[in-house]
Amino acid sequence: MPVLEKDDARIEVNDEGFLEHPESWDLKVAEILADKEEGISCLTADHWAVIHFIRAYYREKGMAPMVRKVCQATGFPLRRIYELFPSGPAKGACKVAGLPKPDGCV
């Protein structure tokens, strides 16, 4: 299983880059996943708005939100979500948010 390292932190991911142990997620883990897996060197307030919404939705419903819900909750058009997470809201944003790979995500 691959291991991502940055500074003194080490996190285990599966072959697709999703956290092997989602319970280990924290803000530092999000920064590492963003940098190493998604090529996002700095998470902005817009990134965090998406990440925090996705995590809260997952905690409440037990599943990742539909993209439409992310847009509604954050006020960002779909285009902006893809600017923030170029690999997409399901794959990129959910990965950085520490969620398991969403159903239907290729």
C-alpha cells in the first residue's frame, strides 16, 4: 500500500490515492492529499468550504453529496468546483476530504 510523506507526516493510501484509514483524516492530512495526490499546493478558503461541506454531509448521511448539493451549499458554480479540484468533485474533492471513493466514481 502506498505511503505519502510530507515533513514528519506519513499517511497510507490505497492504489487510487484515497485514505486507507479515513479516521486518520485531519487538516494536515488534507494538505498532504491535496499536494501529493491532486497537485494542489495550497488549499484556499474556497477549497476548505467544499471540503468541510463534503465532510459534514458524509457524517450526516453516510455518503458523499451529489455535485449539485456541493454547488448549492457553497454557492460555487460547477465550473469553480472543477477549477478548485481539477480531477473533479467526486474523485478530487472527496479524496482530499478523506472520504472513501464515492460510488459511481471512475
